[in-house]
Amino acid sequence: MATWRDFKAFVKSGYEIEQEETDMLQLLLEANGGRSQVVYLWHRRLMKGTEDWLVMESPFAEIGESDLATVLERAGEMVCGGVVAIDGFAYFRHALPLENMDINEFERPLRLVILSADRLEHQISGGDDF
């Protein structure tokens, strides 16, 4: 998959899209134990628009309702991705270049992002809000 357009076509062929914008797809996917997790797939351009990247992120907590040290310690135990704060929420995020991306380079990290965000959400708040 070399372009965002190709990537979107692939995602639409195999996943149910909850919301779509020009540079974003929102999915709601099953995590563990009947829990679900929202994930956003963003198209980002680097190097003055010459590199196309995919950013996967899934919210797991409100910033004011979570212990930052605990969040960072738990995220440090995970192989794929990291934690970012956006508009008052904590997200688990992973990014990769679209050029020459294989299916397994998307699907396995996507699953890890979903499961990691769900695990953090469960450990930090005990809820299933995202």
C-alpha cells in the first residue's frame, strides 16, 4: 500500500467504518472479554508532504482522572506504541510509513494498539468508556 487512498480502500473492504473524514477513519473494534475500543486511523504527511504516514490511536482515559506515573509505567511494559495527550484525553498511539507497508505491518500493530489501549483503560479506570 503506497497511498492513503489505497490504504482507505483496503480498510473499507475489511472493516466497518464508524466515521470517515478526508484524512481520518474511525473504527470500533472488539478488544477482550466483550469489550470494545475506538481507534482512529489518521493520514499524516511529513517532509513537506513527501512522506505519507499512518497514525493509529485509541483513547483510554481522561487526563484528570488518571495517575500519569501509573499510565507511563504500564505503557512502558508494551512493545508497540506510546502514550500521548490530546484535548484532555490519553491515547495509545503507533505510527508507521504508508510507503511499502504490508498488511501484517498494519493489522498486527492495529490489534496491539486496540488491546494496549483497552488494557490501560481497564487498569487505570476499570471502565469501558472508549
